Amino acid sequence: MSFLKKEGLDPKVLIALDFADAQSALLFVEGLDPSLCRLKVGKELFAVAGPEFVKSLIKKDFEVFLDLKYHDIPNTVAKAVQAAARMGVWMVNVHALGGRKMMQAAQQAIAELNQPKKPLLIAVTILTSMEQDDLQEIGLSGSPQENVMRLARLAQDSGMDGVVCSAQEAGDLREALGEAFCLVTPGIRPQGSDVNDQKRIMTPKEAMEAGASYLVVGRPITQSVTPLQVLQDINQSIA
């Protein structure tokens, strides 16, 4: 049982560990407090550091969102999410664009696990870097918001615990899908931060007020000279 569960804490900030190697990431993590945040491990870091790195974070009492966005045939995705769950991660995700059968297979794979602690299983809707022109280019009609709503409803119908979405869609999704559905929102930028490559963004306070469950924050914290202070300021702003 982790520190977080023992203390009954539910940190809302998921820090994106967008580092090129495990050593840099671990050095950064040493300055954090697991009672104040969770950690998100994405494709780049997982590709170089692997499962053992994820397990090392869990041993430090951090709960981990493994953000690999599985998108493949149902059987392959089912086996992948089971492997992730056996690492002990707190949350794992798939792409809603993989469809109902794929998401249902992933949900069933988690349900069949013989372990007391099972991860939350969420689905990616539309990436926050994408705008309407990008969607049209790949053959999706309608606005980002319309596509997010359609995919989020499909994800809920397929047994997902929640979705990844822009904070700008969180209000409509919360109203449509209920309070229990988990909304994880990237594209979070504290007041005064650089936008970088994100297009649909909000401040932490705005996102929580809109209905977000958890906030993914990367560069505003990881590239700060005082990351713990930035994290504490964000937590204070959404308290």
C-alpha cells in the first residue's frame, strides 16, 4: 500500500516526466514529495528506461500514470494493459480511436487480473495539440469538441474509467458523463507560463472549475528552477 493510499491523499497534479533519460528524471524526482503529486511516464522516457524505472518510482511511494496510449488490435492491447497493471501503475491509457472492441478488451483484461490494486483505465480522445484543420486533414469532420464528446461517450460505453481531454472540453463532458467519470486534462499552464506546442490550454484553477479530475503539468514544473515551489503554488491555487 502506497504512502498516498495510507494517508488517504488524492493529489490532483500529474507531473509529466518528459526527460530523455532515467538519471535526469530520477534526479528531478528526488526533489518532489509524493503527497503533493503523481507522476506521468510517457513514450520517450519509457522507451529508454523501461518497466524497472516505473517500478523504481512506485518504490519511492509515487503513484504513476503510464501514458503509452495503446492503440492496436484488441488482443494486443489487452495484453499490454495487463502487463502495465502488473507493474503496479495507478493509471494506464488507450486510444479511443481504437474503437469499442479494443477498449472493451482492455477493460476485461484489467477486470480479470488477480491483484487487489488495479489501475484506472482511461482513453485518449483528441490530442490537445490538434485543431480543426488537423482533424479535417485526417478525415474527421466536425470540431475538436464534437469529436471529443463522441469519443468520450464511446469510451464510457466501453467501460473506461475516464478520458484524457482538453480542459476546455471538461465542462461539457462532466455534464454529459457524470461526476464519477475521470477527466484527465493536459495542456495545463499556470498563469504566465509559455504555451509551447499546446493549443487548447487552461490554468489549473480554470481547469478544476471546469470539471477536470486531474491536471497534467509538464514543462512549467520540470523546467522551473524551483519545481517544488511551482507545484505547491499550483496545489494552493486549486485547493
